[in-house]
Amino acid sequence: MQNLISELTRLYLPAGLAGDAAYADLLAQRVQGQSGVELRLAADGRTRAIAIPFRPVAGGLEAQHWTQLCDVANALQTELGLPAPAVSISGDSGYGLWLSLAVPVPEALARQFAAQLWTKYLPDAPQPDGAALELPPYLHQGTGKWTAFINPGLGASFAEESGLEMPPPTAGQAALLDGLHSISEAQFAHALKLLQPAPPAVQTSTSAPAPAAAPTAVIEDGLLLKDATLEDIIALLHSRNIEPTFRHLIRK
């Protein structure tokens, strides 16, 4: 039990509550399945936990919500360079993806990060509703089943499950969290930058090309009109069967 509480505290609880004995007691009661125990994962409006729900898709494929979770979890590591998240199964339906932050951030920023993740990697899926996930493991009072952390390699086998019938062993839960790492402040800032939508492309006006200059009139053998004599012009016109007519304009 103590190892599990230590791991939950290390990864997800607000820093100011790390040594709070009363809070640790509440956490232990919750892990043991006692009802009416509420835990907040934020203090002074800041949190170290980002939890993203993946619920069954109405009219979708059987394990579509699991596939969605895998897409986001893989992108977190391969594209954003973040540590592996924890995965949980819900006591009512679906999964949860749990990210740990080394430094608390405002709750609004945590929600924004989760929404941007969803928009970038699941653009065709509706955003999850506003119901926040609760920290596993605990007994879901509505269904009587347990929410728990699971081995990601076994996640697909829980696609039709709505929680666990039996309480998960605390040693096993602690072991699943033991190898996880928190996202550093620099890593989080870098990921936020990568998730920002690209600015709209600027339309640059291109000036129409200047019309080509009219070719200079050429007589024969490359003789320019401006250099031709009257005889040259008459000869050219005669060669083209044109009879020139000259009129003298009298200025008034």
C-alpha cells in the first residue's frame, strides 16, 4: 500500500501535498474502496496531472477508443518527445491516459494541452466531454467495479470491459507506475509549441509580367525601319505588291 501511495504522490499529487499525512490517509482509504472519499489533483488552481478520457465511440468499431488512445500515446513519445504515459481502465467505460508533470501548471493550461493533443492527433473525433477522470485505483460507486492502471500491452483485451470485478493488487499498481517519469518543464513547453496550430499562409500578390515590347519593324536583311531611306521603303512595299501613296499634310 505504501509503495502505491508513494508512486501516486510522486507522479500526480500537487507538490504541496507530498508530505501531508491527512491527504495520504484519504488516498489510502480511496485505494481500499471506501466510498465518499474525494481527492482533488489541483492546489491553488495548479495541477501536475493531465488525464485524457477515451470512451467507446457511438456507432464506431468495437475497440476504436483503444485505437485512439494508442494513436495519442504513441504521438506523445515519437512526435512530442515526452515520457510514456500511464494507462487506466475506467470503472464505468473506456480508458484513461495519464500524464505527469514535474512542475504544476494552471488547470486551464492543462485542459488546453489535452484539447490540442486531441485536435492534432484525432481531428475527426469529437472532443471528450468535460467530465474529469478520477485518480485510480478506486471503486466506482455507480457500477461497483474498479478503476485501475493497466499494462498497456493488455489494453485491447479490456475494450469491452467496464472496469475490474476485483480490487487490483496494490503491489501490481505500484509496479506499473514505478518506471514512469514526469514531463519536465522544458519538455512541456516544447510540446506546447509543437501543438500550436500553424499560422495561415500569407497570400503574396505577384505582379503581372510586363507585356513584351512590340518588335521593332525590320526591313529586309535586318535593316531597321528608322534607318531606311524612302527608296528602301518603296522597294519593300513594291516587293509585297503594295503601291505606296504619299499625302502631304498641310498644317493650318
